[in-house]
Amino acid sequence: MKFEHYLKRLEESPEFKKFREEHKKAYLCAGFFVLDFEAGKNMHQIDFLVPGSKKIATFIIGDGVRLNFSPQLKSKIKMEKIEGEVKTDLDALKGIVIDEMHNRTITQEIKKIIAVLQNDNGKKVWKLNCITGDLGIIKAHIDDETSSILEMEKASLFDFIKMMPKGPAIKPDDKTPPEK
């Protein structure tokens, strides 16, 4: 499915039309998609930055359109405007990654893809985290214009668990916060 399909559904919705009237300077800054190949429950989200307010309008597109506002992340990443047609089809992302995996003799099966479309230094880039059957993670960046892999690395979910900071454990039935 093309990104434009979801963008068109969004633009035709009453929620977006009302948002656009109230926030004329807001601009498209990201697309966020979860492609679940096992359960078939995909998630489609399109984000608009509202300049001046430091908020992001998040539109979740499913049976209808739902709008949520969230604060802009306090990171050094600038949410740049996405302009022009998005060329790489969402359905093609898995095949592009699989081809590169085969080139690198990676044989695991992709179970889920978390795909983020962003403007990265003037170039539309798909940033993917692919979860494999063995709980591995394939990180890939795909150039939207050429559908070519810009970078790829393989990691294990367990690598991320090791990096998690240790903190005080809170039991599920414990309502009191941990002591400092």
C-alpha cells in the first residue's frame, strides 16, 4: 500500500479538516507504521508538527481517524518537513530488507516491521526495525527515492535488554514508589 493512500484517507477525514483549520502552519513530519506479518494487525500513523507549540499531532488511521497531541521529543533530532511524493511502497519494504538480508547471508524470517518515514537532511528515509523469528532485530535505513539500503545492522533483542539501566524493582501489587 502506498503512503499516499493513508495520507489521502487522512486528508479526507473530518478530524483532519478541523485540525487543518486550527493549525494552518502544521506540516507533515513523519509516518509511523507497524507491519505485523503474523497477527496481521497493522498500525498506520501520520504525524504533523505544530510549529510554535512544540507539539506533534498524531493521526492514527484505522477504521476511522483518531487524533492525539503529544509533546515533541526533547532530542537533537529536528522534525523536518516531508515534501513531495513518497515513492517506496509500504508493501515493498519487507522485500527490500529480505533481499539485503540474503546478500549478507541472514536467513531469519521477518515477523514484524516498525517503519518510520522521516526527512533526514533533505532526503526521505525509511528507518526500519525488523523483528525476526529468533528475537533478532534487523535495523535498516532505506532511501525512499531509490528504494536502496543506506545502512543495515543485525542485533539481538537480548543486546537491548543488557543495556537497560538497572533500577529499583517495583512489584505489580506495590502502590508505593521506591525510596530514593
